[in-house]
Amino acid sequence: MTRSNGTSRSTDLLVVGAGPVGMALAATTARYGMNVTILDAAEAPTPYSKAIGIHAITLESMHTLGLADRLLADGFPMRDYAVHDGGRRTMATSFRGLPTA
């Protein structure tokens, strides 16, 4: 990989996007000794959320990093989900039956 300053760097894994999933992937693989490079379009961290939600499998990955308890404490666990349009419910689902903690 060639950097913008002309120098090159070797990496085992290139993660494109520094949102919750990209960061979880990068942190998990780095724990196993891989050389990880993260690329994101933004020049600096944003003060705004990069995701409306985190799926169970990503949260499980974050649990292995010791982050899940903090995310659950700071967040709002959604056990049911519904979409409304003009006062009419157009979709509904439940996450209660997922085979995951």
C-alpha cells in the first residue's frame, strides 16, 4: 500500500470504513497479531453516531474486546422494531428469539 506521502507500508488487512463494524473487525483481528490498516473518508472522528444500531453478531465481537457492557449501558437495547409511515405500521419484527446473549 502506498501512502499519500509516497512511502509504502505492508498490511495484512485493510479495513475500509471506521464505523462500529469496521472498528470491531480491526480490533478483533489486531488482537490475533494481524497488521491492520483502517481507511475512512473522514479526516477526523465525528461527534455523531455512525450507526443507528449494532447487530447481535457485531455486539458479540465487541464482547470479546470487553466493550459490550459499556455499549449496552450507554445505549438503548432494542428487542422489538417497527416502521411507521403516516401513522400506519408498515413493518414489525422482534429480536427476542435470536439465539444469542
